[in-house]
Amino acid sequence: MNSSNLAIALIKLVAVALDDKNEMVRLSACHALENMGEKVATSEVITKLVSALEDESEWVRRGACEALGEMGDKAATNEVITKLVSVLEDESDRVRSSACKVLAGMNETAATNEVITKLISALEDESDRVRSSACKALEDIGKKAATNEVITKLVSVLEDKSSNVRDSACNVLGSMNETVATNEVVTKLVSALEDESQSVRYNACQALGNIGEKGATNEVITKLVSVLEDESDSVREIACEALGNIGEKAATNEVITKLVSALEDESEWVRKRACEALGKIGEKAATNEVITKLVNVRDDNGQLCLEAGIAIDSIFYSSDVMIGLGPALISKLCVYGRQVKCWKNVSVDVLIRKFFDTQDVDWLLTAVEITLQKRAAVSVNEDTLVVYDNGEPIKLRVPNSKLHNELIKAFTNKAKALHLCFGIPSNLETNISCIPAFGRSCFFFLRIC
């Protein structure tokens, strides 16, 4: 007998064992089929397992459910689904719970009106285990389960005596996203933020975050802000994430202040999620306080935290935003090189214009640093300055000799400093100065004619 025939014979033998008089033999047969899963999902095996759902033994009925759950799509037939629905009324809560789990595994295939109706009824089952499994099944069935009747029932389940069931109800509502953005649902989820169970509070936060801007009332935002002080670091973490998902609608001074405080949380994950939330809020979080705190968020190696760098780039993406906060901010961001990219959006000519307009030397020093970091170039010919940055060269008129001399001095001092750094002899009284930019092939230079 070859290996293929042997396998077929073994499957038939196990299937026959489902009819054995001995309960333990029948149960072992179920376990064997469960372990083999889709490999043995023949019509004969599935039919035998469906029959075993009526076995006199609770353990065999449960084993048959679990075996069908491992058979994959081949077991998701109308006959099997209909039988599993009837099993939802089994005398054993363990069997009823297993039936819910198998239906959950069939996802949208099991999303019939009959199944959904039975699962709604199961939400009132006397067993905590069954009610929780029914919630999970409705979650896995997906969008087809997001009916008004289901949502209304899930809202009532948020007051279930079992924390596991309340937790599961939050999960289901969260999986339905904006579909459940009604006043009733949002109000109940806000109340759940004060639940005695850490897991319920966590999943209520997550559900409100998944609902997003559509359900973001002032009450929701205020409550999520208060949750940033929850005793559980995982709850504080998910509260940050929820506020980030709400986005610009959560961009109040109170929210930003609390998220900035969370950047100093004892939990690394809370700090990271606070960074991400500030990044999603965007330009409205663009203050010197925010940037000062973000640049101090470090990873285990003492480097700028990846999430902090991404947040900085999101908040300060606009050149106008950075210019509006002054030269010190741009210089500070420039220090982080590859970790922060937003400073690259600032044009050298814009910085030089600010220097000309304000006569503030800080703008000039920032322009010099950005020119170097961007590998740009500046050429000065009498009262004409040309910036070689991105695209076509840009010509600027130098307003007066005082600004002209300050500009030449600033670039020259930077050039001298670089020559000293690399041990290159300098003769900067000549007309042209070329300095290798940190050993790269590109050059940062000042040309004086």
C-alpha cells in the first residue's frame, strides 16, 4: 500500500471511530481530525462530524465543533452552518461557546440573517463564556453584522455583569468603526472609560479611536484627555493613539498640553504613542514647547526616538510654519540630520531674505548652516547674491554694505571652521573658497567676486 492509500485508509479509520461505542474513542477521533485539519476535510469526514454534533457526550459534541473549525472553507457549507446554529441551543455552555467560535472562523460565509439573529440571542445567554464568544463571532462576521439591531444589543451588553463580555462588546463596536458613530454608542463607550476593568477601559479607548473624528464630541475628547492619567500604562498608551486617530479635531490646547506631558511618561510606549498623536494633530501642534519636548524623547541608545522624528516632520512639514517659529527652531532641527527631514523644506534664499528684512544675525547663521547641510551654494558679486539650492539659481539684491559684510563674514567663518576641522590649509582672502562638506563629493562653497 503506497503512502497516499495509507493516508486515505487512516482517515476512513478515524471517521469510523466517530461511531465507536466508547466515548473516549469518539473524542480521540475528533481530536485527531482537528489536528489534521483541512487535509482530511472530505465530504465523508465533515458529514460524520456534523452527526457527532448530536452525540450524547458533551465532550464529543464540543470536540466535533472544534474539529469542524479546523476544516477551513470546505466545512463552511449551508448544512454545517445550519447545524451549528442549532448547536447554539445545546444544553452545554461549552458546546454553545465552541459553536460560536466555529461560526466566527467562517467569517462572512456565516453572515446569514439566521446566524446573526441567533448570535444576537446568544448575547443574552446565561453563560459568560457564551456571551463573550457570541460577541467575538459578530466581530469576525464583519460588516454584515453591523445592523441597527446588533449595535443596539451590543450597547446594552456594555453593562454586562462580566468584564470579559463588556470587553468583547467594546471590541465588536470598535471593529465597526464609523458605522457605530451614534450618540448612544459614543456615550456608552465614554462611560466604559471609567470601567473597573483595565481591559474594558483599553478597548473602549480603542473603539473611540476607531470611530475617529465622526464620533469626536467635546465630551469624548475631554474624557480621553483624563484617561491619559489612568493607572494603567497600556490604557494611557491607547488613549494617546485614540486622540491621534481623531486628528485635527482633537487639536485643542488642553489635548496638546496633555500629550506634551505624556512625552515624559514613565512608559516608553506611552511616550511613543504621544509622539505619534502629536504628529497626527499636525501643524496645530507647532509650538516651541512641543518641539523642545519632542527633541528630548530618546531611544535606548540615547538617539532621537524614531517616532519623535516622524512627529517633528509631520508637525513642521511646512516651511512657513518653521519660518514663523524663528531661526532657533530651524537650527535646532538641522542638528538631527537624517533623523529629521522637515528642515530640508526651508529654502536658503528665504532665510537670507529674512536676514535682510530683520537684520537679525540669527537668521544669517541659520542660513549658513542650512546651506551646508543641504549642500547648496551661495555666490556674491558686488550687491548681487545668487543662491544655488533646489531648481534654478535665485538672485537676491544685498540691501547695503553692512549686510553684505556680515554675510561674507558669516560664510567665511564657517569655511574657516571647516578647514580647521579637516586640517585643510586655508587661504580665504582669495576670491574662491571651496570646502568639502563632511568628506562628501558635493561641495558647499562661497564665491566672492
